[in-house]
Amino acid sequence: MSLVACPGCDMLQELPTLRPGERATCPRCARTLTRQPTYALDRCLALSIAAAILLIVANVTPLMDLSVEGRTSSTTIIGGVIGMWNHGERVTALVVAFCAVIAPAGFIVSMLTVLVAALMPPAPRWIGEVLRWMRYLHIWSLQEVMMLGILVALVKIAELARVNAGLGIFCVGALTILFPAIIVNFDSREVWKRLRWADTVRLEDGPDEAAGGGA
């Protein structure tokens, strides 16, 4: 068991061991303290693999095709970054490259690494750092912002040229749904409970408690 403070009324209480599908609520305010989803990590792994495939396809296939007076042009996300860099918009190119390519790829790779380590122990010690950095990579994975920008560009360009949506734009749209789905199904507490380290240290309550116990 572990002690937690209720986020609703601040009542300090012990969390019981839950079976899959159960949840623990505060006896004072009935606020949900934690839940134990059924097959959450397996489902999260499946969603992460699907997101990895879609992310690769989104970056290697055209977002859209433009036709103006018989001339046709298309570009990918990486191609757009290179084009901005070559036209002198280097700061914008770096921001787009980080938020649209590097951060999402880092988040997916980190998620897959953590999930595989949790499902196939023992795990190396650096998995804890990967789990910590994964949250920051997700914050900077701005798939929704990029999708909104693409839709705005489509509306404006449609007045000047013929626009055909490419496979890449559908993959980006699917990623805007998959990323939140991964976060909803990811339970960091369950991951810390499952991790069995190569040096036989087992984390029961999380990184803070483990660090304190090893001091």
C-alpha cells in the first residue's frame, strides 16, 4: 500500500491493492484516487506501435498536392522544414522540426522503450530517466497545432490552386487522436510497480520513494 493525499479534500489515506477494472475513491468526497485499467499497458503498447507506423508514414509521404496552371507540386513535413531553412526562415524551420518531427518521434520511442521494459523485465537503470523525460517530449509534440495549421493553409490555398489531400495529412490527423489515447491508457504507477531492475531493486511506489530508500 502507499499513502496519497486526495486531490479534492486533501485527506491522507492508503491506496489498497486493486484488481484490473477496479478503482479507489476517497471516503470523504468520493473523488477517484486511482484506477486499475484492464490490459492498460498492452493496449498502450499497441497504440504506440500504431503511432510509430503512422508517424513514419506521415513524414515520408506528401501532405498535399498543389496544382496551379498545369504545374503540380507536393511536399512532406521534412520537405517543408528544408524549404523554410533554404528560404532563410531558419528559426521557424528549427521549431517546426522539433515540434513536428523530433519531439513526437522521441515521445513514441521513449514510450515503446518504457513499455517493453515494463513488460519484459529486468530493466536497465536509465529507464527511469526515460520515463521522466517522456512527459516533456509529449508536451512539445504539437500534432494538434500542426493539423490546425495545415487545415488553415488548405482553406486559404484552395482559393488560388487546386488542392488534393495526400496520405500524410490523414496520418497526421490519426496521430492527433492516437497521442491522447496513449496518454489516457498509460499508467505510470503501474509501470513503476512492474519494473524489476537489473540490480534487483524493485520500485513499489514510484521514483521518489525508491530514491529515498536507496539513500
